[in-house]
Amino acid sequence: MYLEFNQKPLLNLTTLAIVPQPKEGKKFGSFVLEKNQEYFTDVSPKQFVDRGCLFYGSSLRGRLEGTRAIFGVNRKAPIVIDPMLGMFFLPTTSPSSSECTWISHQHIERLEKVDSKRTIIHFQGGKQLTVNVSYRSLTNQVLRTAQYRHLLMERITKPQESD
């Protein structure tokens, strides 16, 4: 299935991954993997994630700044789309890279090493995605996202003491 930009696909609870797909010239569209469907869109992964962030009240830039402020991570920072829905995503490279794939943390079941530069992500429900990222690097990203999720949820669920 192919969706045009004006059809406005939206990042949602069933989104597993947003993968860059080269288009004409130097532009990128996206292959979107969801629990029950897969489709292509003219929207780049960065635009797709930014649109999802905006739908839930922020922007990709705002989410990245929030991660830096709470977690102190500057490189390949995970983001929260909506904390109450448990929507946390991790990038496979720098979010500014046109080759960045975004992965939903909540749907990852396990990782499998293919070789020194590729890893298979096994999602709950049986879907799989092979990414050009080392097993070690991707494992680190998954763990960082889990730690960020924990820190953010602690802030949300436990009242802060005032000085």
C-alpha cells in the first residue's frame, strides 16, 4: 500500500517502526511497519515522527530537548511521543540523519544478531525487521530507552519534593 503525503499517515499505538525509503534525488519517504499493516508514504521518517509528536502536543525538537534535560543524552537520544500511552521511540542513528529508522520501544520482543553490522528486531506479534545496526549498538539503544522511560515515569507518577 502507498500513501501520499496529503493522506496524513499518523504515528500511533500500533506503529512498530518507521524506515527510510530512498526516493528520487536525495529525498526520502518512509516504509511504516504497524501491527496489522505495512505501507509506504512520501513523508520522511523525521517528518513522520515530528507529525506524531505534534499530534500529542510537542515537536520532535521539543521531545529531544526534553530527553536531554531529563536524561542528559545528546546522541541518538530516545524520545517519548506520549508517556501516558507508553509511546517511546528510539532512533538507530542520529535523528537528523536521512538514514535514521525509528523503532517503537514498547513493541520490541527481542533482538537477534545477524552479523557485525546487522540485527533483526523481533516484535511482539511475530513481525521482524532487519536493520543495519550492530547488535551491541541496538541493545544499548533499547536499554537507554528503558532507563529514560523509567526516569520520566518516576517524574510523572511521584510528586517532586520542593526545596
